[in-house]
Amino acid sequence: MASVSELVCIYSALILHDNEVTVTEDKICALIKAAGVNVEPFWPGLFAKALAKVNPASLICNAGAGGAAPAGGPGPSTAAAPAEEKKADAKKEESEESDDDRDFGLFD
């Protein structure tokens, strides 16, 4: 579970990003001070450094997408995912057709 200090820094970074303001340690500290919350002093700097070279929007869009890539190399290609979905859809359609061929239905 995230601590209050971490959550305050996360929310501050999200507020800054949403207002199209560059996320810096000073700006995170200003928001924290305005909120009247006490955090350990190293958290704003850690978040600012972590977000300095990363687009926060990409982190938000990829949240819950399976976590980090394995250390051995790059993750799976995103181009392969739609192809796999198409295969799964085709199999699903085939199974639905085969149910119809057997005259088996939910309301029969």
C-alpha cells in the first residue's frame, strides 16, 4: 500500500500534468504545502526525478497493462496483440455458428 506521502506526491504530479505544467520538485512541494499535508522531504524530489524523462500520460494510459517488461529484453510487440484478438474473435464466431448448426439454442 502506498503511504500518505507517496499518494500526495502522485496526486500533485497528476494535478500538474493535467494543467500542462512541468512536474518539478518545487511545484510538487508548492501543491503539498497548499494542501496542508506533511510529507517526508525526499518524496517530492524522487517523484520529480522519476517523471523528468517520462511522459506522465503514457504512464496513466499503460497502468495495469501487465507491469514492467522482463529484464531479459523488450516486451511483446503491440502489433501482435490485435492479431491475437482477431484470432480469438474468429474462434468465438466459429463456436457460435457450430451451436446454431446443432439446433441448440438457449430458448429451444
